[in-house]
Amino acid sequence: MDEVYRLQAGILKTLSNPRRLEIIHLLADGPREVTRLAEEMGISQPNVSQHLALMRSAVSSRLSGTAARFATG
């Protein structure tokens, strides 16, 4: 199986949470502060921050892994 499919599956797994999808849809309209996201979603700011941190971590770890594979050939 091609590695790109594994990378995409990992990112999609992270985004499979309804709250994270809601965040993505809200951010598609433009940047927002975490406090504003929390207000719009009706959840706490720490909860939004946790979701954002998880998404950031998932994407950056996959991107850095991809970069390392390209660098080593």
C-alpha cells in the first residue's frame, strides 16, 4: 500500500470527531480566536484548545515524517 494512503488515513482519523469537523468548517470562513470558536460552538475554551492541539499535532507529525522520508530518499 502506498504511504500516501496511510498518511491520509491518519489525518482523516483525527478529523473524524464531530467537534473537530465543526472547527474545520468554522475556520474555513476565516481565522478566529479560540475564545470566539468556543463561544460559537457552545463549549469551553480549554476544550477547543485541546481539539486544536490534537489536530495540530497529528498534522505536524505526519508532515515531519513525510519530510524525513523524502530527505533520506
